[in-house]
Amino acid sequence: MRRISPVLQQDGVDPDLISLLKTILAACREIAFRVSQGELAGVLGSTLAENVQGETQKKLDVIANELLKEVILETGVVKAISSEEEDTIVPGNPRGRFLVTFDPLDGSSNTDINSLIGTIFSILPADANKEADDASQFLQAGTAQLAAGYVLYGPSTMLALTTGKGTRLYTLDKTYGGFLLTEEHATIPKYTAEFAINMSNQRYWQPAMQRYIADLLQGKEGPRGKNYNMRWIAAMVGDVHRVLCRGGIFAYPRDMKDPTKPDKLRLMYEANPMSFLVEQAGGASSTGYERIMDIVPTDIHQRVAVILGSKHEVETCVGYHKTN
Ligand code: AFP
């Protein structure tokens, strides 16, 4: 099996970007070890702090964030980073060529139940005409991403990565300590009979999503003419990995449970990198009203509704939103 560097070199990826990606993956290997140690390393449970999202920070959230922030800024090729766990951007080398935005530990509420969690990252070009501490340089549409990926800390530690030439899957070989290519062309089937959504929010959804899911639940006797299965991991990284492996539709739609926060998932370090991976694997990703990767952000922590996965199923769901 091929190691990641020659694969990226063969794809013609910029050597500085390859070096940055390998640095991020080195940090993820350390996070994978800490996660696997769990209570033995005293890393479970919560801190007394809250992040900018108003969420209680898990110990592993803080450990993962500090680790990634340190190694990424040490590379010298990064102008600034943005993180779910950082209120504002953290400037790096003023002459850095890249911006990195990441969710250090997605699904962190799963840490205490030994369930799936992961690290999600997105790499954008830096703006030579802006200062390193100018947050506006991050406000680029998802189509500007140079690379995007996640590391899934599961029974095996897996990496999904795209640089715009398809989506590849790698598995961490813990003997030699590197990621080996295990799926050269991840491909999402166009059709599916599996959906992932948090059904407990059903009464808060918009009518279009309520109608779409109601039709799925009617199964063979209903308008869709087939039975659907449901999964919900409560960690986007786990649900998206399943979609990349066998298809499906994942949705965290707009809901009015908290009218001040109608959308839950963050555009820059969750929706955009996942949308890049999914589209490069032949899938689709929408808010229900527009392609997620076309959205020009207005804030580094902006939230957005997400409907992604098997192309035909996403297009069908978007169709319900057109007739709303
Ligand atoms: P945490 O990182 O706070 O666990 O949130 C994970 C997440 O942002 C995303 O990864 C999941 O798909 C979604 O939230 C789960 O949300 P619910 O807990 O409302 O189902």
C-alpha cells in the first residue's frame, strides 16, 4: 500500500501543502493515541470552560486544539488559523501562504461514551494583501479550498482527504506510524435507502424537511416506493464517513428549537470541508436552497443547514424545498 506523500506528489500537490498536511496528520496521530487512552490518561470529562459556541469544552477538545494550533503555526507556512475552540483567529507567519480552519474534535460529546469522534480541517489560500490578524481573509467560499479532510478516531484511525482530484481514504498503520492509501477513489452511490438525521428535532424543522422525512418514513407504501433505514452517530465525521463508504443522506436542517441559533453546523470547519470531500466523491451538498460550497461566509463561526450525500437523494430533498 502506498504512503500518503507519493500519492500527493503524483497528484501534483504543492510541496509546502504536502508538508502542512503531514504536520496536521502527525498531530492527529497524537490525538488518536490520547483518545485511545481515554480515562487511563485522564482526558475524559469536561473542563469548567465554555467555547465561543457557548458549549462546555471537553478536556480532549482543549488538548486537541492546543496540539493542532501549536504544530500548524510552527510550520511557518501558515498565515493564520481559525478553530471551533478559538473565539478569534490566531495569526501565524505574516508571509505564510495558507490558512487553516479546523474543528479539533468533532463529536466531542461522544468522548465519554467511547463512540466515534474526529478532527476536521480545511485549507484555504492566504491573502498576501491582508495582515495575518485580519479575520476577513478567511471569508472565502468553500470552492476556494485547496484541501480538506478529516481523521476519524474509530476502531481504525482513518483519513479522508481531497485536494480537488477526487477523495481518497487512508488507514493509519500503527506499526510504522503512517497513513496508507486504502481507497483510491471513494465514490458515493447516486441512489440510497439510508438517511441520517436527529429525529428528536422533527417538530422544529421547516415544513419542507418535515414532508421529505415523512415521505421516507412511509417506505414502500409511500411516495418514495421503497423502505429506508436510519442511522445517527451524533458526530458528523462518523456519519459522513458512512456516506463516503456506502452512500446515504446526512442532514442537520434548520430548526427553530433555539430561534437564536436556527442552524447547528459550522460552515467553515464542518460543512465546507465535508462538502468538498462529498462532491469530490460524486455526491452533493446543499442547505436545501443553495450549494454549500458557493456560500461566501460573513463570520468565521457562521452556522449553516446541511443536507449532503447521495446525489439523487440530495436533489430530491432540495426539490421539496423548492415547493415549500
Ligand atoms: P459536538 O462536537 O458538540 O458533539 O457536536 C457534534 C456536531 O456538531 C456534529 O458533529 C453532529 O452531527 C451534531 O453536532 C450532533 O448534534 P446533536 O447532538 O443535536 O444530534
